[in-house]
Amino acid sequence: MAADSAVARLADEPADHRFKGLPPDAGGLTLGALAAQRRNLFTGGFTTPVLALSAEALEHNLALLETYAEEHGLDFAPHGKTSMAPQLFARQLERGAWGITAAVPHQVRVYRAYGVRRIFLANEVVDAAALAWIAGELDRDPELRLICYVDSVRGVALMDEALAGAARPLEVVVELGAGEGARTGVRTAAEARAVAEAAAAARSLRLVGVAGYEGEVPRADGERVRAWLRTLVALAADLDAAGLLADTDEIVVSAGGSAWFDTVAEVFAELPPLSSPVLKLLRSGAYVSHDDGHYRRLTPFNRVSGEGALQPAFRLWAQVLSRPTAEQAFVNAGKRDAAYDLDLPQVQVVRDARTGELRPAEGITLTGLSDQHGWLRTGPGARLEVGDWVGLGLSHPCTVFDKWQLIPVVERDGTVADFVRTFF
């Protein structure tokens, strides 16, 4: 299915009860028709809580990582698990992304439903039913390129068995683990060699390179991450020298989460000449929305001088529904609406219910979340009353997106210009 037509059809969905925050009077409209009305988020009938994506910050972030990858000689396959939003995938691809990264086969199915034709599946897949579906997709679409991890000889055998008879082999890369106590991936050079040899010998697989995730390096800092990345690069060179990558005309070397892509760029620039051209594939995903907590602290742009800065694009708007004491207030957003696995939301701004004035949220702190309530502590002189809207900054994009099936894209003046649909 063509990506542009499949994504365009999302605008034909009804603007109905399935989606939190939509105006109740939008019943009977499609999402496209509602977006065309360009209603204001605050005065156009939207109900709280409602999550908003800044149109300007979103565009800024998309452009910045496109430029960064180009300037550092990297190809880019942003991790789609962050947003699971085909409209954002389309914009990332328009901005020069090589393809989209997935973590599990379900995500690949979503990508394929919306026409993505280059997919990096950053996990070993040993589910026979999923592999049979992948084989069918490879047979059906000669333009599909799908690259998958392998990290065990047993896994290679299971994959080869499940894919037997496929018209095209599945491309695979050996996953290098980040160290003892880290996540998946081979731990030693000997294990890597054994897995590579098994993959190279498998009839249904084609070994094309190596990959891993530097974010799992134990006690990660610049020195440890750099050393691990150099091990990854050396593994690619060793497998190539042994003739195990001779069956590909493009060698894949991939890493890069959202915290260390500057170090990935640095070490990948040191790659020695190999027997075939190298696809240096970066996979950062959280950049698209960035955040006001975890990634604001960890982003490499804090270390990289003169290459710009990402902008937080999320803001969750909730309404004060109770002010039981001078020191306490409650808003109508909780764990069902906001990420809380890394940092609690930050109270940033208040919209006065009487005047529509926006003011800094001075003296107001969010101290906890219930399922449907946010607990606010208010200091002396804090201006806050029942009915006010409170704008919250959020941390960890992956666990923000997955709480919202539909997210308004809001321009600086409050105009809702579009809606982003997610599929988790």
C-alpha cells in the first residue's frame, strides 16, 4: 500500500468517543473536517485532559535530526516505537530517513499497513507465525527491505526453519550485547563469530552486518560508550575480513539511541574501509517530541556545541477540579494520561479560567498521580482556582504517546491544525 494514500485516509476516521479530549460537538465530523475548522484548543470545545503536540517544535526537531545525520555522514532509521504514529513516520521519511526502526513484529505490521518499505527490526524474532508473515511480506513486495537482529545460534536455526521456502532471504545483523548484565546480544567475540557463521550458512538468511544499543552499556559514560562502539566497529571489520559479509553489497553497522548519538557519529566516522560500502544507521527515536525531563537532561545536544537544540513538543493540559486547602489542588489528569515511569510531570503554565490569561505556574508543584488525578502542592501566593487550565511538561516520550490514540497538533496561538493518530 502506498504510504501517502494510507496515511491520508487517517483523516477520514470519525471524530468520535474513541479519542480523549475531542470536542463533544464534533460528532459526525471526520478528523480531517475537524482539523480544517482550525478550532482553538482552549475555546473550541476541547475537553480536559488533552495532550497537545507543538506544531513548531515538532517541525524544528524533524529538521534538526535530518541536518545532524546529513552533516555526520549517517543514515537515519528513527525508532518508531516512540510514537507509533504513521503520520510522523511519513514526515520522518520526507525528511530523509532511510527507514523506520521497530522493536517487535506487531510494529512491523503497523508500518507495512502504512506503506513503510525499509524497516530495521532491532530484535531477534523466533516466533514462527511472525516469521511466516514476514516471509509473505518479502515475497509480496519486492521493494520491501527488512533487516533483523540475530544473537544466538539457536535463534538462527529457528529463523531458518520458519523461513524455509521464502522467495527472498531475510537480512540479519549480529547483535552485540552492551556488556554483562545488559540486555540482549552476544557477549563475546567467539559468540559473535559463531552466530555470524550460523547466519551466513543459513539458507533463508543473509548476514549483512552488526548492530547494538549503546544505551545499555553498564554505568554508561562517554568513555565506556565509546569503547563499546569501537568494539562494535571492530566486530564488523573482523566479520568482513573473515568473508562472512561477502553475500551483501552493503554492510550495515547500526547503533544510536537518543542519549549518545554524538558518540555514535564520532566512532562510526572511524570505520576502516570494508569490502563493500557501509550503511551507518542511526536509530534515535525520542527526538521527534523530545521532553521536559529525562531526554532534556540526556540529549547529546547538551554536549555538542553549535549544532542546535531539540525542543520539547508535548504539553498536557488538565483542569483544576478541586482546591480543598490553600496548600493543595487537584487536576483531572493522572496515570492514564501522563508518563510517570521516569519523572513526574512538571507544572509549567496556568491558563486563567476567567480571563484566558497565560501565566507562569509560580509556586505550584505536582507531587503525585492517581489514576485520574494529579496532586498539586501550592505555595504561599500561588494563583490557582477551580476551573483554571494547567499546562504540564512531560518526561519520556515513549510512555506519553502510548496513552493517547489521537493527539492534536497545536500552533503557537492555540490553533489545532492537525491530529496525530497512534497505533499501540
